[in-house]
Amino acid sequence: MTSWQIVRLFAGTFILLSLALGIPGSPVFVSEWFLAFTAFVGANLLQSGLTKWCLLESILRKLGVTPGC
């Protein structure tokens, strides 16, 4: 897997998990404050799309993950 694929897997997983934990109708609901984490991930995706820089991708590359194209 390339670094950009892993970043998208992380983002998708965190969004779905935080929605499951933050929506009152969910069977695993904990607190509506988990929706703030959803907003945080969305803001990071927006920032990385505009600046073409992502902290997680930089970390993954330093760990030896193949850069994406």
C-alpha cells in the first residue's frame, strides 16, 4: 500500500468510527462530542487538499512506506 492509500483508510475509519460513537441513534453511542472529531478529520482533509501536505503522510514516509503517486 502507498502512503496516500493508508491516509485515506485512516481518515475513512476515523470518520465512520466517530460518527458511530457520536450519533444518538447509534447502538454504540457514547457522546455527541465525538462529532467534533469528525469535524477535525474533515478539516484536516480540507487542509491537506489545499496545501498538498499531510502530517500522517509525512510520518508514514519516514517510517518507510512507499509514497503515493
